[in-house]
Amino acid sequence: MKKRITLLAAGMIATAAIAHEATDNHSHDSKEVTLEEAAQPKAETKVAKSDTKKETKAAKATPAKAKEEPKVAAKAEPKPLKVDLSKVVISTEKDKFSYAAGLDMGNSILQFKDALSLQAFFAGFEAVIAERTPKITPEEGRVAIESTIDGFRKKEQAKADSLNIANKVAGEKFLEENKKRPEVKTTASGLQYEILKDSTGFELVGVGDSPAAEDEITVHYKGTTIDGKEFDSSYKRGEPATFGVNRVIPGWIEGLQLMKTGGHFKFYIPSNLAYGEQGAGRDIPPHSALIFEVELLGLSKTVTAETVVEPTKVAEPAKPATAAKKK
């Protein structure tokens, strides 16, 4: 979206126009051609041949006039050769460079293909290569390109806004229905969690201490969207993940502190406690509610700064309880 599309860049992709025209208006030829052959214009000669025949007849009828004022056949305007470019042979270094340049320009403007008139596109390309005078001014070209790009951006933004609203509504509806299930608990923040059970029906609550925000934990987990699309899984990678509790999304920070080692929970996280209006890459759109299955394998308590004793200092021993009573 941020790329600057220039008239020259737009021109180079016009090679694709020949292939499009060939498919629609010309029968396919199974014979392979080179890029050099495909690039050569094919002159229209039917008019010239017809005029030549007329000149011959005229010369026979009135030889004197034919010699005095010979007619010159009108030069036909050359037209691009109609050819199926899918059969062009790419063999030489020049071929490869030309083809690669075409691919590069094609990819750079691909998102605007619906706004292209292929005939006008090729005409602009040919004008540059043949050093013809352009049919529009540079200012007209600049305005046309900027206007088209601006319209494209507005269209894409409207589409994204519509999708974001749909994601938000779908997430809210899902969570509203999900919290009605008796096994699901909802916190004040809106986080929903469920304690999973083993094969015997025993709840996997876990034992020991719950992790604090400053602790480091080791977990196995799986993340999906509300429609079941999996976007991450330590199980599939074959190894658990270790990280600080406070280094993850808010829904995880809160949910992990409800668990104990050996616990196996499922978190249902509203978008405001997940990745919010930004989303995360292609797999997690903006305003997406998420589901995480989390298994807490272990934790290591972090020593806080207040309890650290510097090597050069010795802590004073605590006073006996009897001394405290006398006071």
C-alpha cells in the first residue's frame, strides 16, 4: 500500500496485456516463440499490396502518367504481434532479465489489476519504449495514479472496518453464550476459564503454589480462534514453552495466576484482554476473542529485589521475642 506506483512501473507490466489480448482475440499457436520474436511488431501490409496492384493496372493503362507521377503506398501503422506469451521461450540472459522485470512489475501492481485497462496500459508502455510523446501530461498521470490509489485504500479500509466489526460482534456473542455453561467461570475482567478433567473425570486443578506475575513458568498450550482455527501449539512443536508470566497478553497473565502446577485449564479471552484492535498477523484478526488450552508444567519463583542481600552487608539478627515483650 505504501509503494509509489509510477507510470514507468505501470508501463512495464503491460506485457501481460498482450497475453490477455491473445487469449481472447487470437487462436492459440502451439509453436513456441522467443521474447525477441514476441516483441517484434507485425506490420499491416494488406493495404500496401492492394495499392500496389492498383498502381500496376494504372501503369499499364497510362504508362506516361505512371512514370511521371508514381504513387507511393501509404505506410501502414505497425501493430503489436498477437502471440500467446505462455509459449515464449526463456533461454538467454536477456530473456531472463526481461521476464524477471515483467514479473517484478506485475507483482508490484497486482493489487490494482481491477483498475487497469489493458489496452491503455500497453499503450503507455509502448510510448515509453518507442520514445513517443505521451498522450497525457505528467501532471494528469500523477493525479490519475494518486486518485486510483486513494480510492483503493478507502475501499480496503471500509472492507477492514466491516470485518473488524463482524469479529467484535462474533466474539461478544460467543462469550455471552459460553459463560452460561455451568463449568465455565467468569472473572471481573471478563476472562472466562474452565478447569479440564482427565479420563476419569477428575478435575486437573494442580497442586502447590500459583505463579505470580514475576515468576517464570513452563507450559504446554494450544491457541485457536472461536471458530476452531488453530494458530499456535507447543504440542505440535514437540516441546513446552518457558517464559515470564508478565510477558504475555493480559488474559494469560490473569489466567496463569489462577492455576497451580499440574493444572490444565482452558481460557476464553475477550479481544480487549488479547490482541485488541491490532490483531496479530494474518491468523488473528483485529477484535478477535481467543481460546487457549493451557497445561502448567512447572514454575520457578523469582527472588524479588527487596529480599536480595548484598554480599558486603550482613542482615541484623531478629530480636528475641522476650525482648520485644519487655518493651
